[in-house]
Amino acid sequence: MLNIKDDMPVFLACGSTDMRKSINGLVAIVENSFAVDPFDRAFFVFCNHQRNRLKILTWEDNGFWLHFKRLE
């Protein structure tokens, strides 16, 4: 179960992201583009060029959650 807190920041990636990237690739984007520690309590949101797919990365206690949503 994902613990969501009201005060957790949400970071939106500008532009499009290659949706073939998995956790390690998205963590590299967070470290380089956001200049934020990916282990901080925050949501990092990425979308593809057509804006019909989303990936949300977040750290929780002992591992990363990677959520994927395909918009229809």
C-alpha cells in the first residue's frame, strides 16, 4: 500500500520522457534535472510526447514505487 501524505511535493518533468525508462533511468533524470534527492518523500511525474502515458516515481521506506497510467 502506498502511503500518501498531504504535504508531499510533486515534481513534474517538463517536456516528454522516454517511457522505455525504468526506475534507474528515471532516478537519473531526477538527480540530474530536478537536482533533488530521489529518496526524498516526493512524487516525480513523467509523461510521453503524446501525453497519454504517465509514470510516477516515489520512494517509500525500503524501495521505489513506479506507477504507470495509460490514458484512453
